[in-house]
Amino acid sequence: MPAARPAQISVLVACLTLATSSAWAQASHLPITAEQRHVAEQVASAGIPLSELSPNAPDQHVVKAGDTLWDISALFLKSPWRWPELWGMNRDQIRNPHLIYPGQVLMLVKVDGRARLQMGQNVGGSNNGVVKLRPQMRISALDASPIASIPMHLIQPFLTDAVVFETDALATAPRIVAAQEGHVLLGQGDLAYARGDFGSGTDFRVFRNARPLTDPATKEVLGYEAPYVGMAELTRLGEERAGPDGKTQIVPATVSIKQIKQEVGVGDRLAPAPSRNLDRYVPHAPDKALAGQIVSIYGEAINAGQNQIVALNRGKRDGVERGHVFALWRDGDAVVDKTQEKAENIKLPDERHGVLFVFEVYERVSYALIISVKEPVRPGDRFTQP
């Protein structure tokens, strides 16, 4: 499918964007760039061809708590991942200049074979009430929450859990060498003793030994994935001191186990905990042709389904960005054609069966959330531009 062009798949809510962009930008202290405004104006004047609408697109939708921009776009469009162009947003991240809140009414207006989404006000107080279309600015309390791009609760845990190291850095990272009172496994609140260079940090993630992620095609090692175990705090540095016999005694550092996903054990490694990045990335198609394969399923699963995490064999060096959307493909089966005198081996066409959303990117590998899928996803399955 060719890349979307703003003139062809326009911003359905461009009227909302144009009418309120200045007010929202002023209220949120976030400028709207000339490029954003130009795109919004361009698509607002064109609308979207009716052929791009979902067959069951409603005439109106009242935004409700729990909605996401992806959900709303899926109501109106055949390809919901295209909503950044439809909403005229800064695709890098939603910080907001265009806020959509629960209770607002979106009206689908069809004129001359094209459609646009306009903002309305539900005068009747219900979905069946009279809706008056007009530009409007929303004045909200500071704790009012605009709707998210995609369900962030599905991704947030993996922003800490799913980590790829460019090299096998954990092999030389601080390690747990003993447990309190001779325990073999440690839980939350227990003390452990560790050796290594802790630097200046006090908060650390705990990992099991890393495993290499290997490209299914080239066999290149793309990085090292380490199972996340929990969080620990450095409470006392280790030291070397003279013992009673004059020999040097090594006293390990003390760490307190603050959080666990699974029990911590001797030999587990410690890595500094980065700040969590919870930006709400806007899904968008790559600007150039990109294709690759699934390296692995995160965790112990053999196959993956909807809302699970997979590692891709493409990263920053290949042009992958946070927010990229890819189509999942399953190789066509090899079958035997028995419809003629001599049976012949044939291969059925590859079938597109899902959508991926990239939320974390490393140099040579990326993590993606499976947004939708028809069949189980396996390592080696390929992905392309949507």
C-alpha cells in the first residue's frame, strides 16, 4: 500500500485543529509550527475520500473515558494507524497541541464525495440529542486528561522490563554475590550483597544473564536481551580493609531489594535505572521502505498474540523510529497442486495478518507491541511498511 499523502487521507478533525489551535497552543504553552498549520489547512480543505471510510463509520461519536485516538480513528477509517495525518498532529509525540477530551462530540460530515470530522456540541445531552456544529475552545481543570494515542498501560511496564544492551555489558556489571542470612532467593525488602563498580548511582535494575538476539537472516548478533528481575537500591558501599591477620578483607556493598518481578538470586546483575520515558508516541508510517523479521517473542512464549511484545531486527541504524507502524506478514504455505496430471509443488501467497507499533528503539533492534493480529506470531515472521 503506498504511503499516505495528506491531500488524499486528510485530517478528519482539521476543522477542530484549525479553529482551536491558537487557543490551545496559548493555553498549553506549546507552539504550533508553520508546517503543522500548513498540513492542517491543506487537509481541511480537501477532506477524505469516502472510499477511505470504514464501512460502518458512524455519523457522530461522543468521546468517552478510555477512548484512544486509535480507537476513534478505527471507528471512522479503514486504516486507523493513519490518524496522525487525519488529526494534523505532531507525529513525534503528543504533548499536545490538539487535545481531545471525554464528552466532546465528533461529527462526520460528507459533502461531494468527501468527508470531514467536525467538532460539535451535544445540545440534547445524549448521543441522540441535537448536535450543533461550531468551533469551540475547551477550558479544563489542570488535572483533566486528554485521551491517549494508544493504550499506554500496555507499554509502560516494558519501558523498564524490556531492555537490549548493545554489547554484553552485563557480563562486567555489578553482581549479587550473597544473600541475607544465607537465603538462596530474595524477595521485596530483603538485603543482598554485591560486588562491582556502582558508579555514582543508587537505583539499579536487576537482570538475569543476557542472551544474544540474532538476526534470523544474517545471523548477526543485534544486541543482548536480559530478563528483568526487579529493582534494588544501593544502601552501603563495599570496601577493602585489613583483617586481624593483616590480609585484605573484601566487604561487598549492600543493596535492598525494592521491587521484584521474579525472585532475585545470587549471580544476578545490576544496571543503573534510567528515567522512565512515558511520552505518548504518535503512530505513523515510515518515510521510506522498511522491512525485516521478528527476532524473538519477549518472555518465555513460543508464539505471540495481540498486546504482546516482539523484538525486530531493525533499529536506529535502519531508520526505525518510536511510533513506526508495520504490517505483519505470514509466509504462504507450501502445498502440492494435484489438479493436473503431474502433481507440482507450489507456494501460496504471503498473507498480511497484523499490525505492529514500535515503542522502543535501539541501534540494531527495536521492541514493538502487537496491536492486532489474526494468527500467532513466530520468530522469523516478516514485517513491512503498512
